[in-house]
Amino acid sequence: MRVLTSFDDRDPVPWANGAGETTELVSLADSESLTPLARPWRLSIARLDRTAEFSALPGMVRTFLPTAEVVLSVDGRTQRIPRLTPLRFRGDQAVVLTELGEPCFAVNLMVAQADSVDPPRRGLVMIGPDEERTVSADDGAAFLLTLASNPDHPRFQLLELTGCDGPTDRLGGVLLH
């Protein structure tokens, strides 16, 4: 297991629409060197402290995982999202955070949509903390994002997993694979 980056080591930046802040852990350019055989992807941690519209990100597929229960409107359809439950949607959809019980963070994985011209490349997916976590070394790159601090790792630390790493359940995080 290798530490790639930590939330605490990065500065927040405004959302593309200026309605909030996010801390980028992996940029699209960084992802090209981390996973050259996968479609470009971006990983960030958004601060959610008020209702707001999400930035439009055409050409991307987004996976959103809040650290507290929230309510989103996705293309006008209301969806209650339980704590630590991933929701996937396209970056060109109209998404609004309509209810927020308490300020929290949200993990955002954005993956470029498949291009029919290029050779097929797999897209990274987020596996939530309550979902099956079996990954073999032959499955390609895998990363773990910690969701809570523990004696060995702070909250929101991104780790690259290797074939010899044991079970990741004890680290309390989401698997990116």
C-alpha cells in the first residue's frame, strides 16, 4: 500500500460554478499517469455546507458519496441519498443539493465518458464501504480512499493498493477500481 495524497495536504478551490469549495486529490492529468489504460478521471472532496447547484461537467460520469444524508434533485427528480451511499449520474444532468441535515463532505469521482473513436478503456468505479470489496491483482489499478481517521491513516487519504495488500475493510474507506 502506498500513500498517494491526503486531503490535509491540499488547498481547497472554488467549484466551477463558484457555489462551493472542493479539494482535488487526483486531477485528470494525474489520472493519466496513475492509470494509463483507464479513461481519465478526477477525484475530489467537496464541502457541503448549504444548498446549491452542482457544476455541469459534460462528458463525465460522476459518482457522488456524501458523508451525511442529503437530498439531491437530479433532472428534477428528488433523491434522498443516505450517508456513505454512492449515486452515479452524468455530468450534463441538472443536479441541485436541495436538503442538507448538517454540513458534511462528499467524495466525487468523475470519469470521462467512453469515446467511440478511441479503443475501449475501462472506467474507474467507486465501491462504497458497504458493498462487496473483492479485487484481484489482475483487475488493474485499485485505490482506497479512507473516510475516517484511524491510527495509521488520516481521513480522506488516498492509498494505491498492490496485489499483496490484505483486506481493506479495516481502513474504513471506499474502493476505487
